[in-house]
Amino acid sequence: MYELLVLSLLMHWPLYAYLIAEIANHILGPWERISRGTLSSLLTKLEQAGYIAPANPAQVPFSTDRPSRVFALTPTGRERFYQLMMDTTSNQGTYQRLFRIKALHLEYVSPEDRLSLVDHYLSYCQMGLRYQQAEARDFVTNPIKQQSVSSFYSAVALDLMELVSQQWQLELAWAQQLRERIFAAQALGQSVGADLSPHTADLSASP
């Protein structure tokens, strides 16, 4: 997830290393933070793989007095970004969090790929909702489960299952709204960042 997040941010602009950390942590939220050591190791790995390269500080759109290395995405890095964006089979257990990063950067893939990703996520959410609803029905109707737990445990478990089902329903509604937003942009003739897709951009150009 961190690799996609860093590459996604560099799709926007070259950035100082410390700004990558700051922006990434704002996206990740209050409970998860990408540490300085983790980011340093990741940037080294990405640079060694040829996905990012040192860049001129003048290319960064944010002024700063803080000394820090500047990184930009390479053509190979843009391809890697695309591969990670379109990967829908890895990290299934945490794909909900991963997709939220993808959603923020859908402008960097083609309109067809945007719809493909959103349609897959709709199916993912529907599967999660069906599973949770089936688990709740089984818990209520299975006499062995009912007899083996206290009434308090049973009530709290059902409340929790209902909460998770509602969360999946909200996630589904959001994904459907995202899909409609993509269609609306297409209807208005807005190519939202399509020219920046790695498969439409000139990959021979310098980062």
C-alpha cells in the first residue's frame, strides 16, 4: 500500500522526501503513520528499482527552507504505478483501504480503466455485504451457536454484524456515486487526467 501511495503522490509532482511523508500521513489518517525509517527504506528501494530518481528542487511546486532530497517519477515508475492501480487480486484483506488510495488517483488511468476498477470494487463490497448478512443469519438460526454463548454476547455480536453490514452499504453507495461521477465527467466531455495515464503519456520523456 505504501508503494502505491508514494508513486501516486509523485504522479502529481516531484516532491521533497519530507513532504511525501507529510502528505501520505494526512491521507492515512490519525492512527497510522508512515515512519521516517519506513519511508527512507521504501524510497531507497524505489530508486534502486528505477521507479523514482533525484530531481531538481525547482520542480517542486511548494517552497521550503527545509533541506531534503527531491524525488520524481521515472517512465518505469509510471508503468509501475499503473500495474499497482490495476492489481485487484493482491491484498484482498485490506483492499478496502487500498482502493481509497486508488480512488484519489483515478485521473491518472484511462476512463475505461477507471470504470473497471470501480466496477470491481462494487463487486468486492457486494461480496462483503452478502458475507456479513449470511453470517448474521447463520448466527441467529444455528442452535449450537445460540446455546454456546450468553445472551449478552449474542446481542453484542448481532449489533456488531449489523454495524459492519451498514458500513458495507455505505461503502457501496460511495462507490456507486464515484461511478456516476466518472460517467458524468465523460458526458460533459471532460477527460479527467486521461492524458496523464501511463498508457497515453510519452514514456520516453524525462520525469
